[in-house]
Amino acid sequence: MKLAELIRTKEVVVCCGAGGVGKTTTSAALGLAAARAGRRALVLTIDPARRLAQALGIPPMGNAPVQIDAALLEAAGVNLPPGAELHAWMLDPKVVLESIVDRFAPDEDAKRRIRETRLYKALSEVMTGLQEYTAAEALYDFNEQGRFDLIILDTPPSRNALDFLDAPRRLARFLDERTLSLFAPDAFAQKSSTLVRAASKVVHTAISKAFGESFANELQHFLGAFGTLFGKMRLHAKGVRQLLMSDKSAFIVITSPEEMALEEALFFKRRIAELGLVAEGFVLNRSYATDGVCQTPAELIELEGWTTGVDAEALRKLGPLADHEMRRGRADRELLGTLVLEGRRDGGQGAIALPYLDEAVEDIPALAQLSSHILASD
């Protein structure tokens, strides 16, 4: 898989995968590689490792993307070409929801009425049912603004991470006025026929019995206040879906050699296909499947001047470690071959391996190493 080509030509790259496989650091390395290739890149991350966030200068809860200081990059030996930029933002659903109200509400009075409802305040705290949509909305909004050439989305480390891919379609169905009129007929009077109003009374009665009259009235008030936003939100939801299904976007699955991670990677690939999308391929992270791994058994290696005394004993003791690395390298190369075949099914490009680094990838120099491997994948 030619990662370098993807980061040079796509507008959106979505990184999927299980927790603990280095998905966030790979996303950051992709962003850095894109910036080194001359692009204005944004990495939208969910929850980066603390040291990585500190190294990049990402605040825990910022209201907007932060541009990575060029001095930090230069200190790590990375000099971006003119016009290139690297930005990062730890995605905050509450901020995204606020921006939706600010953009879509017709006037200040409507914004105030929406924010004063108890259900909106609850949503702004827990984001139940809308968190996936806000991720998709942020992605779409930044793409529409045209501030960035490439947006890389680091999805949450769970099997539900891909819910955001289907969230726009599900939300669009929910935001249909015919559906909403069952819950708030007064807010959609023009769409509410006599039959719909009769059905709405049944729905209201059922909700009142289940959750109480107060909640039913609050829900009706909330949907009535929020109703002015739904038409525009529905259009955006469709726009998100179109963006993700277009040639502008690419999906890659991050994995590692561990068996559990591989099972999750195959699950994500199937899930992407179920959503009518194509996974470009796999990134085998933390891998020994590189040309730099020794492929010769230790006992067959002859080093001149290391045949006697202390040197020979030291070499003998290091032999098992070298053999272990050789076996690991062979296993990872076989695994990479399997992933290449699997990744080429359904129109994908295959797979690529990123190296195992001795140190944890929690700083810019380590990200720079990974980005160099990505840029060399043409």
C-alpha cells in the first residue's frame, strides 16, 4: 500500500483499529509526513497519549485546532517546506455541538432558546446519541472550510468506533420532518397531517407513561426549539456521507502482530465494507517485517576477530537474542504477506509495515522516523 500517495492526494484519511496498536501515533505520523510533503495537515484525535500530546503541544480541551510549533519540529530535525503546516486537535464533542447551534440557528433568540432547554444541556455534557455525529460534523466542517489540504481522523479504540461512519445516514433518517412531527407536531405544523397529529398523541402518551409527563413536555419543547436546525443538519449529514464515499477519502486499518489486534483489524475491514466503503489496506505497526532485520542464524555468522576469549563468549550469549529477532522478522514478513492479500480484496491496495522502534513513540523525533518510512512507501 502506497501511504505516501494517499497523504499526497486525498483530502481525508480515516484511521481505524483496536486500542493499543499505535493508531494515534500512526495518525500523527501520517500528519507529519503530509506536512513534510508540503501539505497543510490536520490530525483530529480522540485521546492521545499524555506524553505525545505534550510533545505536540496539544491542550487537553481546546476550542480549535492547534498548529504545531515549527521550532518543536526543527528541534527534531524536521524542516517543513514553505506553506506546509501541521495542526492537531483533541476532538471535543461539546465544542462541536456549540458550533452547530451557532452556525445553523437563524438568530440569537433561537440560539438562546435551544441552549436553555434541559435536554440540550444534558446533551452538551454527555453527548448521548450524538457523539458519533459530532465527529463526522467536525470532519465535514473542516473539509468545507478549505483550511487544510488533508484531514486525518483518528477514530476511538473500540468496535463502536465506526458508528460515526453510519451516524450521518442514521441521523438523516431521524431528522426527517415526518419522523420528528410525531414527537413535536407543533414545531412541524406544515408537515403534520391529521393522521400524524393523532399518532403524535399516542407517542406523547406512551413517553409520558414511560418517563413522566414532565420529560415528555421537555422533549417536545427541545425538539421544537431545535427544529429550525434539523433541515440544515440533515443536509450536512448527507454531505458527510458523500464525502466519506467519494474519491477524496481513504480508510486504512491499523494493526500490530498480536493475534487479538489482527482479529480486530479483520473486523474493521468487514465493517467498512458493510457500510458500502472500501478499506485501502492495512498498516502493520510495530513490525519486524523490514529489510533491516537479520535473516541469518546467529551460528552461521562469522565475525573476524570475535572468535576467541571474552568476545566469543559475548557473541555466544547474544546468539539467542539474534535468533529470536530473526524468527520474529520471519513471522512478521509472513503476516505482512497475508495482510497484503487480504488488503487487496474488494479493491484495496494491500498492506505496508511500519518498523518497531526501541523507544515509545511519544515524541516528535520518533514520529519523524515513522513519517520517513511513510514517505518512502511510494
